[in-house]
Amino acid sequence: MADDSIVRNKFCDISKIRFRKWDEIDAIFWKFGKSNPERKSGGYYLNAYKDAYIQYNKERIIKYANQAGILPELLGGVAWIESGGMPEEYKFQVFEIKRFLGLKSSPENKTSFGSVAMQIQVAARTLGLDPDILTTRDQLELATCLMEDDFNLWLVAQHLRDMILYDYPSVAALYLTDEQYMMAGIRYNRGIQRKLREFIHFIDARPERGSIEFDYISYGVRLLQIRSHVRKLLGLNT
């Protein structure tokens, strides 16, 4: 099999074959196009892109989910939610602005990269590295790897497994309850600053959509809503 990599750095191989990245033209079609399901414009345009991303990468998603011991639709669901949105090329500009400003409240290692967005500091910790001692070159090389679907999906799978075990250390990750499934997504989105019981309180309270309380769990709610759709995209039995 021919090697399709074009360059290597200390974290990954950079491939010349990849799914098309979301760009500013896509964002215009999404934001300013009239929503039309037949023409796949407006909000339907974004969803069509998300569907295509999952279908293109379904073998990777299943492979890396299995390696991490998590449900393929969990990895696929997070990938579906995260793909699209901010044009990929702008993320390096955001990184440079943060690096130039040097704000402690918004350091450059909190910049997210990849179609399945992940902060540099989270990626580093998932790899067992100290994000505070990474050089600028290290950060940029890691960011470049996160732009690669193969590396991106592999690392997200590892991180999701870590998030599941953070809250439920003895759980069988392939047999999650709806609550545990939601929490994996909530932790991916919100991190580990808040205690599990706070999120469970919000889940049990079923807050009104649009409320502050709902915002805390909205990622997990959405993840559960699209579960069957993502399974179909992955070719799994529903």
C-alpha cells in the first residue's frame, strides 16, 4: 500500500489525502443561505457537511472507538457535533493572536484545532504530556496533527475514554446508560471543573431549553438525540 504521508513531525504523519476542511465559503452558505432541505442550504448545508464527514471517516471512527473501548456512535456523535462551524484555517490565526496578547485568562494552548475540536492543552494531557512546558513549535506541531482526521479521531477517542472513567471508574464503557452517555459528551464539552453531581442535578431537573441550566447539559442532550442517526451513518445496526 502506497504511503500517502507528505511530512512527519514528532507527533504524527501529515497526509496528503483528507476530507475537505470547512472553510469561509461553507460558513457563508450555512449562515446566509435560506434553509432548504432539498437544496441542502442554510442549516441543512451544515448538517449535510457533518453527515459527509462521518461517512467519509466511518472506518476510522469505528477503528479508534474499538481501540479505546468506547462506543463508535459516541465518538461519531462528538465528531458530528464538532465538525463544521468555524473555518479551520482561522484557528491558527486565533492561536497567533492569543500568543501575541499573552493573556493568562486565554493562553494559546486553550486554542482548539481539528474538525473534532480539541484544545492543545487537552490534547497534550491526553498524550501524557505537560502542556505548560511545550514550546511554541511543539504546540504548532500538535495543532497541525489535530488537523489530521486520523490523529484527531484517535486522540478524541482516547480522551472520551478518559472522561468516561473520570466519572465512572468501574463502568464498562461499551454499556453506558443514557446518563453516562450524556456525561461523556458533557465532559468533552465542559471539562472536569464541575462535580458530577452538579450535572446530574441538571439532567434530572430537565431544565427549559435556552436556560443557563440547560446550557450546562445541552451537549449531552444533543449527543443522545443524534445517537440513532449517527449509528446509521456508521452503518451500524440501530
